[in-house]
Amino acid sequence: MTQMQQAREGKITDEMKLVAEQEHIAAEEIRERVARGVVAIPANVNHTSLQARGVGEGLSVKVNANIGTSSDFPDIEPELDKLDEAVRCGADSVMDLSTGDNIDLSRQRIIEHSPIMVGTVPLYQATVRAIREHGAVVEMTDDDILSTIEKQARDGADFMTLHCGVTRAAIERMRRQGRVMDIVSRGGSFIAGWILHNEMENPLYEHYDDILDICAKYDVTISLGDGMRPGCTADATDRGQLTELITLGELVDRAWKRGVQVMVEGPGHVPYDQIAANMKLEKRLCRQAPFYVLGPLVTDVAPGYDHITAAIGGTLAAVSGADFLCYVTPSEHLCLPTKEDVHTGVITSRIAAHAADLVRGVPGAREWDLKMAQARKNLDWEAQMELAIDPELARKRRGERNQDDEEGCSMCGDYCAVKIINQYFDKPQCPCND
């Protein structure tokens, strides 16, 4: 039985208990939210090394890191190093986006090695298979897709991005309105090309009931992919994106009827003033299902700094309803990220998530900030290092530019405001001044 099916029967699973402990929320509240679908616990029955996490209503905002091989960099070992780094930096999940030489082996090793949730995109592997066996993406068969989903589910993938909402209607509406960047989702482009060439409906949409059978069997959470997401700010919130979103809302209903957990993926590149509206639209159309966003990036002009453009958008998105942030690294739009990029991407996204947690009233978020403020007031540098979201970097910067016995820091030197005011505030007052 899936987590949702068990929750509906009143059972509190071990995974629900663990999530409740992590979130400082009663286990019965977690069970009730899983039963309604507003919280998902992606936990494939075959992912035996998993420490479960929850995503959704009232929980801390989660962070995902993308890893995986490519045709240019097919070696799995660097990707396992990136996985370790993502875990060390506090990521809640990784997605294996491998398209290298041995996709099965890459996925199996990542799942076996990962204590956090693992997501996949089956369409990538199905496409590679179609090219190798049939000579072209547009020759991909229904069996190529369904057998790949079954294989990845059996291997232990906790959630899968499935581009079920890229329909003929969504493509046609997008083309009639016009776009600057057309389709930038890799999976979205694969399936749109297949639809246009074959003049047939999306097989992921047509075979959705078969997909639900597979996901129910292994308790795979469906992450309904945003194949029509805007790839630049000029394309945000257009007819193609919204047509897909309406379809995804209907697919949420169908998944829940089967007891299959589901999340919904969102944009993309979105101007700052449209982010809140996008989040509210998703929550309304998809019945408060957990929302998983890439960024959103608030400008198109910052290659090399897109981890920052994504964090700016990610905080507002999470404050406005998003539950899960996919990290963006400094390599976005430029190249395959390095281990160092993974570190930067995870930490930056965690900052955005925590900033939102403060506003969302997540238990423990404000307490963390308060402890840091108290440590700064007391000039307790060791406590500040321990409380830092990236202790390693904080210690490095502190050590590089300060003397070992320096009570303040080299920014203010002898004129440390905290040190000065502490001298006067802590000084006993003369009775005559009362």
C-alpha cells in the first residue's frame, strides 16, 4: 500500500513518524495531511537506505539538487561525489538526470548510495533508448516509455517527473499566442516533438492509468512535470503554461483517486511581480497539492549568477505557497555543474527556503535565527560557526581575516558596535540616575 492509502485507513507509518519528528508536528497531523494529498512522503518501497522526508502543507521548505551523467561526462563516480556533497550540505533530495552511457547503472548506484529522496525523469532514458533502437526520438513507442517507468520504479526511484500535461491543446495554444523561447524543458521538447511528428496525443497522458498502476505498486510519487514552463521572463504565465497547469490539476485528482501521491512542478523564468500569482494559481487548480519549483529565476541576464536569481524568486515562491525548491547552480545555462557548484547551489537554495520558513511559521525556524542573534550579541564565535548554514565557509572566512584572539572582527576592529554597547548596557547604573 502507498503512504496515502495507509493514511486513509488511519495507519501512521514509520515514515510518517519520522517526518513528524523532523518537523516537530504530531504524527496524526502528518497522517491526516498525507491522506488529503497536501503532504507527500516520496518513499519507494525498494529504496531501503532512505531517511524519509515530507513535502507540503505546513512543513519546512525542501531543497532538491540535480545530478547525473551526460553524453559529454558519462562517468558516474563524480556524480556520486556530488551526491555526497549535496547530502553534506543539507539537500533533501537529488534528481538523477543521467543521459550518459549506462543510465541503469548510474541510477542504481545513486539510489543505493543515497539516504535522501531520489527523483528521476524516465522520459530521458526512454528517449535515449528510442534513438539507439529506432534511430530517432519520434520513433519512441509506448512500450519504451512504460517499461522505462516500470524499470525505474522497480529500482527504487522515490519520485518521477512525468510530462503528462504536454498535450496537443497546450502546444497549439502556445504556438497561436507565440513565444520567444518556445519549449526549454528537455522532456517537454522530446514529447512535443513526438506529438507534432506523429500527430497523436501525448502517450504519457494517454497511458496515465497504466502509469498509476506502476506508481501504486512501488509507492512512487508522481511529480507532474512542467514541460511548457517559461524559459525566459517574456514567456511567463502564457496560455501554453496555464493550459498545461489546468491539465495537471485534473491529473492530480485522478492520482488521488487511486491513492497515488503526487506533486506538481512549476516554472521556470518568472518576473518577480508574477511569482505570487503563479503560486496561487497552482494551489487553486491543483487542490493544494505540494508544489515543486525550479527557481523561479527572476531575470534572464545573469549567467554565472543564476543561483542568486533563483534564490530571489525561490523565497517569494515559497512564501506564496511553493513547498519544494529545485536548486539552481552557478553553471545553469552554461555547463554541467561541478561538485563545488552543487555545494553553492544547495546552500543558496537552503537560504531561500529558510527565509521562507521564517514567514511560513515553520517550527524551529525563528528559534534558529534567535540563537544566532544571541551568539552575535555575546561575541560567541564558536556558537556562530555552529549555527551557520554553511559552517565550513564561515570558519574559513573568520580564520583568514582575523587574529586568533580577536574578540570582535576585522570589519570594525577596535570600533565593534556590539562590543561597545555591551560595555555600557552591562555596566551597573548609578542609583542617582534612577
